[in-house]
Amino acid sequence: MENRIAQALTKLFDRHRIVFWYDAKQELRGDFESLSLPGIQKLELMNNEYSMKYRLLREQPDQKFLLYREGAQPADLDNWLLDVQLAHGEFRTDQVAIWLSELELGLEFADVVQAHAEFFQAVKRKDAVKKLLDANDTAGQIRLKMLAVCTGSEPRMDAVVENLLQELADGREEKNKLVDRCSLDRFLWEQMTRCYGYKSDEPGIRDFVIELFKSCYAMGTDGQVKLTSDALVFLKRWKDSRQFEEGFETLSGECAEVLGIEQDLAKRDFRELIELDYFRLIDQKIITDLVRTVASRTASSGDVSLWVRQRRQGHWYNEYRHLYEAIDYGAQFIYSLAEANLQMESLAEGVQRYSRFWYLLDQLYRKFTYHVRMSGQASLMSTLTNQIENLYSNNYLLKLGDRFQIFVDTASKWEAFPVRKQKEFFEHWVQPFLRKDNKVCVIISDAMRYEVGDELLGLIRQEDRYSAELEPMLSMLPSYTQLGMAALLPNNTLTIADNETGTVLVDNQSSQGTANRMKILSQAISQRATACKADELMAMKGDDCRALLREHDVIYVYHNRIDSTGDKRESEERVFEAVEETLQDLVRLIKKLTGANANNLLLTSDHGFIYQNRAIDESDFSGAEAEGDQILFRDRRFVLGKGLTEAASLHKFTSEQLSLAGQVEVQIPKSINRLRLKGSGSRYVHGGASLQEVVIPVLKINKKRQSDVSAVEVDILRGASSVITAGQLAVTMYQASPVTDKVQPRMLRAGIYTEAGDLISDSHDLTFDLSSDNPRERELQVRFVLTRKADEANGQEVILRLEEKHAGTSHFKEYKSLRYLMRRSFTSDFDF
């Protein structure tokens, strides 16, 4: 005890020259007498106040004194030393005084400590709050810090509330009960009124959260608002918090039910909800209405894309990403097909127009179908899906197939000059590198049709220091793997084997399998060539991969995911997923090769494919069966044989017409029809002469030394006024140019700050990824809601600041800013 008294007194003497000690219970005289404090004179007050005063103030004005009195402090009127006492310190030995001393707080806080005695009973809580205290704290700040300790949060009101809400979401109430036990509940609810305008006869955290959702939803629609704009700022912060988002989602669901949000949404137009994301139901309502709008074609594809982009900023977007993407691609498909002119005047023109325009319809159909599948919401999307399936099959695939078939039927030779033939691939694309003593890697992805190559082109160009170009190439007929793979090797003659295997000979050697292809390559360029499978190369260590490139001038790498998925009946419906995986595989493969010092890469395919996602109609099968003197090989889209019989629904080619040696004839069903084949799927097919099967991509890829990627520039458009007079501020951001492969999106955080750096509005995470050439379509409207703190900045300049993350860190740097003058009148409280 004596040691604690000595410690407490020593701290008091750090701040005061004279300390009074009233021993009210007359039980500490022994402690006083045995006390030894260096440099401090101990004196006892016993009716000697007048002479004592003279000594303290006149005789020894610099000496430190401890004045002990046995008994209680006299009444103020009888206390001759009251002025001295008020100017200096007092030492008390009751429990409250000891706590004050331990906390290094003045006696003026005795009431605070007394009122919350339960809080200080626990040493852990007392020590925790002591670490948070500052010399200039007010009673309110001390109570806030006590609240922070009770709730396990930072000493800010929003953090306290977030923790209490999380506890509510978890179905617990320990923190809440502790606040009550420590008599901090009254302070808590006073602060809730002050900060968020929350008032209730029976305040409670559940009641608050219901009012919070109710008021914030009302601010965005037209309901009754009881809370302030600070409550909206709080909700937005809480919703976007990684730490508390699960709690937000739980309580959002509970409150939606209490508030009857589903019934309210039913009578609203989805357009007025585009900026709101407080309930999962809002996304469900918007998606349902968007599907209907796209299916009934009552909105432009540009509007749909804009709405989907706005939803990307929303809390639940990731949960519904595939649905939003499907709707966007579906709208683009319907619009693009309506705009498309599917006419051509020749086979060559058909191939060129496909590689410039029409391929996009296959790409949009694929993206739509993929995202519908990934969403797992087939019934929700069924109206739109059925419509797009009908349009794709009947108005696009069949129409285009029929028109192209007219020129296939009349072609004496299978060619589409100036588009190169697949047979010329090595001579036209590979040899020029070798003539200049440059190494080249050739990646062949089985069944990567032209539209997939186009998407890959975009992905490669987005990568820093990579450039890529895309050209179309005409595949061999029939468009099947053995022939396509053979045609990509160095060759003089290609011959379909005169047997039942469908194997293709290159200059009379079998081209079946990697080992044979490696042999053909090596013979053509005197041993400095090799071939391998993509998964083998990806499994190689870095040094082994570099050695492989060092030792060879040409490397053929074979990748096969699309065809191996599509060619099996049990997995053909997953072919579009296989395409998405292929795109990722190929980007990784390209990076692996360039990381091993490959600078020149070519990427191509053996053939394309047709895929229709729904069961194939009877009418899509050819009426005729292939017949002839000898049938060597049958597939779903071609037949190999000799003396084949002419049929109206089939078209026959001789080997010579197809630039092949030998006597084997080829028959293909016309347009997009299939031949029946036991045990095989019919939705994914290739082998025929449709544009989707025979137009294949050739990508030339190059790795540069200098960085060539930049982020798009963004400006804040100054409105008519630079004065803020209301509780909200609407600002237009302008993206200076469209996003392209090399001019990439920019992610910014926007908020309004005081000169001192305090945030006085809600904060927005913005993505600038607009690709429109129309400047009007690259404007983004942002609405800032000001907090109560903004009132303190009245009459001062404030700063609208755009900030960008330092790459790879959680730190932000300023990107751009604009100054405003805050001039709000009292009526600004009536914004909502």
C-alpha cells in the first residue's frame, strides 16, 4: 500500500508543487509518517493554515510540499487554503482516486470514473483504456475510449457500431451486455443520436440496424427518412468493409424481411434502383427485369452495358457476376445480329467478311452461353436463352452456312485467296524467321477457332511489353485434326492414307503423334527442331526450358483442351468452359516461353468447330447416308472413301480439288448438317466446310524490351459552381480516351477531404474501363454524401481528391484533386 501511495504521489508532484492529502477515514497516518519522498517537505495541517499559507507562498515559493490533514476536507467557506488547493493538486486514497492516479487523470474526471466503476474493476480493461488516453481528452473522449475497449474496436463511433453489429449478426451479446454493465449504454445512445440522428424510446442495436437500412433505402427511393446523411456514409463504409461484410450480409437479409423489401421492389422500375445495393434482393430484382427487357428488346444494348457496368460497383456483383455478364453478352448478340449483313459474293469474300465481322456473333453466343452455364440459373434465363438459341441456330448459323455453301458447291479448288491456305503455314509464317536466323516457337491449340483467337489477341495485348497481330487462315478440308496438324508441318505433299485410319502422310511419312511430327520437322530443318506437348513444357523447370530453346530453332508445342472436351459425348456441353480455360492456359504458356527467352511466337490451330448448346433437331441431320464403292472413314461432318455416290445433301471433293495427293475422295454434308454417327455427340462438330470450322487464327506474338502499357487518364469536370451549399455534391468524372489493349483501365478512390486530411463524405471506388469512342459515353456521374464533419469545415476550402493505390500495396497516392468552398446554410440539413 505504502509503495502504491509513494508512486501515486510522485506522479502528482511531476505536475504540482503543492499536494493536499485529506485522510477522511483517519486510517493512513502511519503511511504518512513513514513516507519518504526526496526533495519534498511533509507538513501536517492542524489549525495552522494562516502561517502555513505564508510559508508556502512567501517564505519557500519554490519548495515542494505534501500537506497532510487527518480527517475530512473542511467546508469551502471554512477552508483558508482553498485557493492554494484549487491551484495545485489533491491526493485521494479512495478507490476512485487510486484509479484516477493510475490513469494519470485529474480529479475533474472523478465523476466519470465513479459513474463507470464496473469498467475499472477489471485490470485488463483499465490497462487497455490507459493505453488509449491522451493528455487533452475530454470526458466524452474518455467514455468513447471505454466503449472501444468494451466492444474490442478502435475509439471511433463507426468502429464501435460495426463491432456491435457484427456481434448481433453472430447471434451473441457479450459486448452489448458489457456496455450496459459498465453503465455506458446511455452515452452510447446519446452518441448514436448525435452521430446518426437515431432516437428511440427503447434504443437497441437491433432497432438501430432496422432503422439504418430503412432510412438509407428511403434516401435512395422515396420513403420516410429518420436518420442523417452520416448514417448513409456509415452504411456504405460498413458494407464495403472486408472485416465486417459477412455481418452486413446477414443483417441485410434479416432487415429486408422485416421491412418487406421484396414487396416494395415489386412495384418499382429497376432503373431507379441501379445505384442501390443495400439488399441482395435489389440485384435479384434488377437481373429479373433486365432479362425481360433484353428478351423484349425494349432497351438498347448500349443501355444494358451501361447498367451492368454501374452494377459492377455494387456489393453483391461478384455473387451475380455470371448473370450480369450473360445479360450483357445476350443484348450485344441480339443487337449485332440485327445489324449484320450476312451477304457475300464469293467464297473468298465470305472468309474475309467472317474474319472481320461475323466471327463476333460466334464469340458473343459463346460468352453468353458460358456465363449462363456458370450462373447455374438456367430457369431464370430460360426465355432469353431460348430466344438466343433460336436466333443463333436459325437466323445466323443456318443462314450463313447455307449462303456460304453456295460458293463451296461451285468452287473448283478449295482456296480463298488472299487468305492463306493452312498447307502454306510453314513456308509463309515460319520460314521468314529461320531465313533471318531467328528462333521461333509455334503453339498449336487443337480446335481453337478464329473467334477464340481474337479473344486471345486481346488478352495478350493487355500484357505489358507484348504485341500481337491476328490474321485468318483457311484450314484444309475436311477440317479434322490429323489433316490440320499435318498441314501445319513443313510439307510438299499431303496424302490421306488409303486405309480406314484417317491418318495423313506428309511427304509419304505418317504424321500421327508427336514423335512422327518431330521427325518431319527435324528432316526439314536439319535437326534443329523439336516438338512437345504443352503440359510437358509447363512442367519443365526454368533452366530446362531455357536449354530447350537454346538448342532448337523451331519448337512446335501442342495444346489440346477444347477438342478433347468437345469430342466426347459426355463432356461436349462443357466445351465453352474448356475455351475459357484454354485462353488462360495459352497466356501462361506464352509467358513461360518468353520467360525462357523466346521472342517470336506463332499461335494457330488445326481446325475450328461448330457448337450449339441445345439438343440438335432432326432437321439438322443430313437425310442421305454416304454411299460408294469403298467407305474408308466416317465422322459427323465428313466421309472418306472411293467412288462416293453423289447426293443432294452432300458435296463431294476429289483430293486434287483439296490440294491433296492420292485418290481418296471426301464428302461433307452441306451447310451445318450432321451425319449420324453411333455413340458420338452431335452438338460439337467439325470436319465440314462451314466458316466456323475452316477460318482459323494465326497470331504473331512478340515480346518487347520496353514497357508499352499505360493507364487511361481521368479528369474531374468542374461544374458551374465551385461552392458546396448542400448536403450532397454530384460530380462528373471524364475518362479522357477509350480503354484499348495498351491503354488500360484505371481504378481510383474518390472522396472529399478537409485541408487537414479528414474525410467528410462517403468514399467511392471507381473503375474507369469505358471503351466507347463517343466522349459522352465516357462520363461517369458520382454523388458524394457529406457527413456531419463537413459542418466544421463551413466557410473553408475542401478538396475533392482522386487517389490511386501504389502497385502491390494498400497505400494510396493522390492522382488528381479539385478545390471547393464549403458554404452551407442551416437549410442544408433538409436535403433528403
